Amino acid sequence: MEIMWLEWAKKIQATAQIGLTYTKDPYDYERYEELRQLSIDILSSYTLIEKQQLKLTFANETGYATPKVDIRGVVFKNNNILLVREKLDGAWALPGGWADIGHSPTEVAVKEIKEESGFSVTPVRLLAVLDKKYHNHPPEPYHVYKFFIECKIVGGEAKTGLETSEVDFFDEHSIPELSQERNTLKQVKIMFDFLRDPEKKVILD
């Protein structure tokens, strides 16, 4: 279960963002700004994220507050799973990233796999939609839904990208250190359940 202070801070931020979007009263606007500042103070006190970075992050969020969407591509080859090594933290993850405006979830998965691993793929099926707060990820300011989409290699070759330093396939019992911000070991092992059972139903939590 997610740390409660983090959940409260996110709710305060969402309330402030919605209020700033719709209020017409200058005094209410000032109060909502104070609420947003309170959420920033909480997050900066209990995470490693700098206060100025949080201010810039939240200042760019406008309109009705909604969860962000993280798309992860799941690719198997000879019963091994494709992982890429992130330059940012030196750990490994399923290729993927934030959903892009103007792209469908499958289009994002295909694009991210190509950019981060060098492989051309075609989407096969949706495996899971997971709420990040129910999994053991490090604290972060956003509420995030994670989409896991299985894809099949149709071309290309292993090649690193701007954000990755290595590309490799791993069996279920040899998973390297994972980038916990992006994927947990439990999540990667769940993907192998789909490999063993092609009829397994989509997981929703």
C-alpha cells in the first residue's frame, strides 16, 4: 500500500490544480496556490526531489488533474525477456516511457522499443494495467497507471538509444538489478506468467 503522506500530498496537489483551473475568485485562487505550495513542501521534505523541480513540474500541470500513463513493451525471444539498461540510474527496465499525445498505447510501445532497443516490433496484446501505488516503487509526485503491452519482433537488431546503454534478453531466473522507478521484479515475473499461459486474462488492479 502506498505511503499515506504521499497519497495525501497528491490529493492536495490535484485539488489545487483543479481549483486553479476553474475558480474565478481571486481570493480562492490565492488559497489554491497555497494548497499547491503545501503539497510541494510535503513532497520535497520526504523525497529526494528538489523543491524548485517540484514547482516547475506542478506549474506545467493545468486543467483537470488526471493520472499519468506509463507504457512498457514486453518482448520475448527464446523464452527470454527484453530489457534495456537505463543511463539515468544504470539499472534495467522493460523498454517504455510516458504515453505521448497523439499516439495510441500500442504506437507508444512500438516507438519506445525501437528507440531504446533497436528492434522493430508489432503489438500483440495488452497484458496488464497496473496502478503504480499498489506496487513497491519509490515515492513520486504523480499518480501513474502502467500499461504492459506484449510485442513481437519483426526486424531490426539490438542497438542502444539516447536513454539506454545496453540491450539484452534475460531468462526468468537471471533478471538483473531493475530500475525500481520503472519496473519491479514482481511485475517482470508476472510477464513470464503470460509467456507460460497465452490464454491468461489481462490483469487489472
